[in-house]
Amino acid sequence: MFGFFSSNLITVVDGIAFGVLLFTIALGLSLVFGVMDVLSLAHGSLYLIGSYIAVSVSTAFTPTLGFFVLALVLAVALGSLAGAGLSFLTRPLASRGHLDQALLTLGVAFVVGDLLAQQYGREVRTVAPPSPFDGSVSVFGSTYPTYRLVIIAVGLALAIAAYLVIERTKMGALVQATVADAQMVRALGVNTGRLMTGVFAVGAALAAFGGVLGAPILNAAPGLDNRVLILGLVVVVIGGLGSVAGAFVGALVIGQVQTLGVSLAPSYAAFLTFGAMALVLLLRPAGILGKGRLA
Amino acid sequence: MTSDLGTSSRTDQAARPDTGPARGRAGRAPRLVLAAALLLALVAVPFVVPSDAANLLSRILAFALLAVSLDLLVGVGGMPSLGHAAPFGVGAYVAGITAKELTALAPVQLVAAAVAGAVFSALVGWLIVRVRGTYFLMLTLAVAELARTAADQWDQVTGGSNGLVGIPAIQVVPGGGPLLLAGFRYWYVLAVAALGFGLIVAISRSAFGRSLRGIRDNEDRMASLGYSTFRVKFTAFVLAGAFAGAAGSLWTVQSRFVSPADLGFNVSAMALLAVVIGGRGRLWGAILGAALVIFIRDEVGAQLGGRGPLLLGITFIAVVYLLPRGFAGLRLHRPGRKDPA
Amino acid sequence: MDIGLLVPQSGVYAPIGEDMEQGFRLCLDQAEGQLGGRDVNVVVADEGESPDTGVPAAQGLLEDGVSAVVGVVSSAVALGVQDAFTEAQVPLVVANAGANAITGPDVSDFVWRSSHRIEDVSGSIGAYVAEQVGEGSVFVIAPDYAAGREHAAAFRKTFEGAGGTVAGEVFTPFGQTENFQPFLSQIEQSGASAVYAFFGGSEAVSFARQYNSFGLSQNLPLFAAGFVTEGGELEALGQDAEGIQNVLHYSPQLDTPENQKFVEAYTAAYEEPPTVYSVQAYDACQSLDQALEVGTSGPEIVEGLEGIDTIPSPAGEWSYTDTHQASYTYYLREVQMQDGQPVNAIIRPLTEQ
């Protein structure tokens, strides 16, 4: 038993790195769904925009920490703008149900994907990790890239921050109340329009932030937007739509499924992610931490 | 524009069908004439245009049958599936394998594919129809992705990622020659697709269709009225799977090739978008939606130097804003007649 | 006369499609727009990423009445359309798709291939790797789809045939694997002394970079099918690719007068070095140039293809085998840095033509 753990410990660590990266995408997706009832299929595009910002910054400058932070700041700024834009685009469809929003946001995703491919080409683009973290360290006796430890640290900090904002601030309470019962919040005289735009902007900024953060390990290429989107959807569905803690738990679960799971059952690797999602949905249809809002 | 929306505040039912019993005979007659004229025009296609249009139309018709069967689920039954490519692909594989191993007789392949689509849907539907809304969407997506992966891995049967190749041309009657000409193939596809549309419309108008719509609009109420909502939804799921399987066999007739991509997310998403573009619950709208999607993707997109997805994306955005209720919203205005609320 | 060019212009294989189109058009421009002395009009169709777009695009070209079609990146598309081409009696010159079955023993009269066959690629390096690792063992890793499995099988056949030991083999989910850590960890634990890999596109880049950052490159030499370090992948990898020994039938570094002339003309036209994909399509065009001298009907073009003696390829002269397969010479290449740019230096031929 101990042998099993020691030989897989590094894989578990890597699963956490991957999981917290997924969390940056899933959190926005989940909040936007919870607050606005919008399943935004353009969320993967926001991630990819972030990755390409990292590409632009790292080709223009040397990959120092300062410029990496600059890329993060740019991504957050552009991401929030894009999110606010998406919120205006989807607003007129509020009464028309998920499928119309899916059609719209998928249309936006196609357009953005094409424009990015025109701008950056269809070849894979790589981003070097910021220079202080460009090497490897020894973790549990294995060589491990330092940058992935940075991802874990940043991702966990982000998760704690998100938790505090949602649980401890007035804004967070409003968001939670809107997830639970949007009509009630509106009836209380709250400007839900501003709240929704804000949540969409924050969610989009998070995805773009994740795009920069993930670029040094996942690169940037056309099609990555789709894969990230699908993983994000799997995470939020597993965790429970509209819940911060759910997105976090779901992200960690999928992170482990994609690393530890793959390592333990490589022949079934292709089935694992969707198998896990189907299993969770069948056992707990509202997700691991969902509150039973099924419809 | 008159509305048949009623005053419901629920969000997921924007396009309410008007195919219920309240519609009078008088309103139906011109529509039947229109449908008959359209059918005649479609039959005449191979006489008028070259074979490439017949092939394109065959693809459109097969995809349209898939879209209409999905509309039975989404529009009539309120079950938004993002995995309808699964029974479609299962049908396509079974039709292809039947053609290769058993017989070139198309009706046999058709029945085998429809049965396979139904059996597959029954196996997974038993669990899937218990969840609703977005969770239904995601669970169907997961099942379809698992099915696609299985098709990818099971290469002794499916040919794996290289696909199932060497499917012979179909025969329609025993001892008849293989249908190599696009025009004849098209007539077969048209006949089966028309039969399929007719059956789906009949199902949607039957007592069963009415209870399905009732469940879509208010499941709890229907349950309290004593309906087994599970049984009705499950039956609809299996029926939609059977028609999707039949559509898969038509797809194979035309392309004579099946690959795991036929069960993939793209096919599911395009079918769902065809339904939304057409206007949910208006079964004929899905046909137009399917035609538009296939035409843009295969015909225009292939000549745009890789900008096909851009055009598709712009089309989706435009449809959402300009046709809020899909093509079905573009009804000929008939003065003096109000739709029942 | 219309010639169809079926290459991916959208989706993940679009960069390969672009190189192919450039190679084809360079050959056509050099022939002043004529093949076999006839004016040619090129009709391009987008193959897309998978058969659900590629098969209709191929059928569309057939319906447009083209005299022959060149291209096809995906093996599934090539296998899916071969019957349609045979029935329409239109020749298809495959210029990238590598599946062994395309030019198998029962190849159609109308299907030809001016590009690699997977078995020839990974099969030609097996004996060399066996010799290099000696008493050690090799771990084989490839994406889990038909081409990946064919590469792995081809490598194992000649590698084990030469007395090599395989420490393990793993297939990664195709098109969904960005993180190779679990597989790299498995490789480390297997006790292998070297690795043989095949990947393409973004997976090739991720795999090779992570192979370095997880420290495997310090202990386990990486051998690969040359696609891992070709074209866009090589450019994206940069220094991360240095030292990877790989096998393929072309490199712009090939030191022959024909190739230098080709590289010069190609670089002048497109401001980037040619890739193996450009050459394969260039050679498809050269094949048609010879074949079209016989006539323009399908059977006449086939007769012309059958009559080809050799193709004066930038990769070295080659001819079609009895099963319509181009018989290239395969080279051992090694990625070296030249003026800060990674290049595939030719070490030596691995096969005789």
C-alpha cells in the first residue's frame, strides 16, 4: 500500500496542479450559469484569448516574471471587457432559454476561434515559464517542473480569495442570493443587471487569467478552446452548477481523474473523464455539492 | 405577430408548437398542398440538376431526419440532448456492418439501424431520462462521448479511427442492381426520409405526443394527473433514437463510410443547432435548419479556404437575433386567424 | 482541366494543408501552370479535421468533375473515399495520409500515394534503435488512434526483430492529452533506457517539452518518428527539440543539388523552409505532370502513373512500387541548433531505395 502511494505521490501533486488550473475556467462558467442562467459556450475562447496574450507578451519581451505579470494583468483587463460584452449580447435572450444562449455563445466561439487563428496562425505556439520558475525541482524524489508548483500556489490562492469574496462580502451574498432565487433578489430592488454584468466580467477575467497561467504547460493552439470548454463543463456539472465550492471540488476530482486515473488505468484513459461525469450525474444528479436545482 | 406562446414565464419553451388538436382542418389544408408540392419538387430534382446537387440533398435529407427526430425530443418532449449523434452513429455503423457482412438490401439495413438506435437509446435512456434540463444536456453529451470513444477503440468491429470502409452500394429490391447513380440513391433517401418525417409528425400529433407536450410544459402536473411521466419520456427517447438510427443508415447509404466522428460532439451540436435554428417543436423547421447547417458547412465552407467555421458562427449569431423563433417564426401571415393560446 | 487539391484549411491539420498547397503550387508554377503540357486549374477543397468534413469535401470535388485529386491528410478520409474514386474512375494521389492499408496488396487502380507509408517510417528506425540501446530496453508511446498504433507496431516489429527489448507501451487518448505527466511517470518506473515516440501537432509539442521539464531527457534518449520535430512542431519546440533523433524521408538540410535548388525556390516563394509535407505534395504534382502526358481521362492518367519510371524528388529519386507506393529513402535525422534555429540534420540513410 505504501509503495503505491509513494510511486504515485508525484502524480497526485500534478493532479492538483491540473485541477486548480481547471478551477479558473470552471469557476466563471459555474457562476455565470448560477447567476445569469447562461451556459456560456464561449468560455473556452476566453481561456484561449488569455493564452494568446501570453504568446504575444512572451514573443515581444523576455520571459521575466515582470512581463508574465503584465500578461496576467492584460488578460484580466481584456477578459473582463469581453465578459461584459458577452453579458450584453446574452441579455436580450434572457427569457429564451438555454438553447438560444448556447447557439449564440457557440456562434461567438466560432467567430473568435477563427479570428484568433487568423491573427496567430494555426501552428502551435509555446510560452516559456517566467524565468525564476523555468527549471525543475525534486519533489518526492522525482524531477518536477517548478512552474507547476507555482500554478498550485496561485490556483489555491485564487480559490481561497473566491471563497472569501463569496462568503464574506456583501457582493458575494448578493451573488449567492441570485443563484438561489434571482426573482426574489430583483423584487428586493437590487440592480441585477449590473450584478450580472459584473459576474460575467469576473468569470471571463478568471478564464483569461487561467489562459495565461496555463499557457506555459498547455501551449496555445486552435482547438484548445473546445477542449478547455468541455473540461470546464464536466467540472461544473460534477461539482454542481452555480457553486464555488462545487467548482473547486469538481476541478480537483477531474484533475485527479486525468492524472492519477490515467496513471492507474492507462488502457481506459479515454473513457475516464466522461465516465466519471456520467457516474456522478447518475449517483448525484445535481453534482457532488449541488443543491438539487435540477431543472 | 400573433403569439401562441401563452403567458408562461418558464424559460425553456420559447417556441411552442401549434400542432395540437386545436388547429382547425381549414388551416391544415393549404399546408398539406404546400407539403405535397415541395415533395414533388424534391422528387423532380435529379431530372433538373446534376448529380452533385442530388448528393448534397441526400446528405441534407439524412441529416434533416436526424434533426427532426431530435426535435421530437427537444421541442416536443423538452429534453435537450447534446448526444443525439450517438444513436445516429450506432445506426450508421450497424447499417454499414449489415451492408458489408449480410446484405446490400437497403430496407434490411434501415430496419437493423432503426432497431439498433432504439436498443441503444433504451439501454442508456433508462438512466438518462431521469434527469432534466442542463443535467440532461450534459449526461447525453457524456454518453455520446463514451460511445464515440468506444467506436474508436473497438477496431475489430468498427475499423477504429480509420473508420468502416468498403461498404457496398445499396440495392433496393432483392436481385436488383446496386444503386450507383446519385439520382437513384437520392430517391431512396428521399422516400425513407419523407416516411420518417410523416411518422414523427403523426407521433407528435397523437395522444402520446400530447401527453409528451404536457410533460414538457408541466411535468409535476402531468404526474399528479396520473401519467407515468417516466414511461412517456422514456418512450419518446427510444423513438427518437430509432429515427436517429434510421437517419444514420441513410447517411451511410450516401457516404458509404462511417467513422467515430459520426458519433462526435460536432454532429450532436450541429443537429441541436439545426433544431434551434428551425424553431423548436415545429418539426418542419428542423428540416430547414438542417439544410442550412449542411449547406454552409459542406458546400460553402469547403470553398472558403478554411473560413467555414467563421461563416457558421456568424450565421448562428444572426439567427439568434433576427429569427427569435427560428425559421418556424417566419410563418405566412394569415389574417383573421388567431392561434389558440 | 481541373485538378482537385483536397487539404485541410481549417482544424488542427491546417498547417500541414498549407505546406502541401505551397508545395503543389510551387511545382505548378515551375511548370508554368501546365501539367503534361495541359493548362491546369486548381480547385481547392477544405478537408477539415475529420472524415465528417473530409468525405463530403472529396465527394464535392468528384461531383465538380475534376480530372484527378491530390492531397488528403487524414488516413480515415483517404480510406473513406477510395471506393468513390474507384467508381468515379478518377485518380487520387494521396500526398500525406500514412495508413498502411491505403497502398495495401489490394490497392485500387485509381489510388496512388506520393507520400510516406507509416510502416516505412517507424519500421526503418527499429534496427538502429536496437543497436543504440544494446542490452537496455525501450518504452513505446503514441496517441491512441489508428496511426499511433501503426507507428508503434511498425517500430516494434523491426526493433524486436533486431533483438531489442520493449519495456512497455502506452497509448495516450488522442486529441485530448495535454498533460503527459502520468505517462512520463509510467515511463520512469518501467526501467526503460530509451523511448520511442510518435505524436503530431500540439501533442508532439507538449510531449517533447514535458519530456524535458520532467527531466527524462537527461537519462533516457528520445527517438521519434520525424513528425514530432517537423514544420510547425519543430519551430514551436525550438531548443526543446535539440538532440531528438528521428526518422523521416526528407529534411531541407539534405545536401544534394536538387534539394538546394528546391529549398531556394521554395524559400523565395514562401519565406519559410519547406517541410516533408511540401515535398510530398510537390512530388504528387510531379507525378501528375508525367502521367498527364498520356491523356486526361481517369484510365489514361492511371496508365500514365503506371508508366512513371522515377520521380526527381527533392528528397532523392524514387519510383512507385507495384502497390502504387512511393519508395522514398528514409533518413536518420537529429535536431541540431543552427544560428539559434533548430534544424533536422541528416545523419545517414536508414534504408536503401
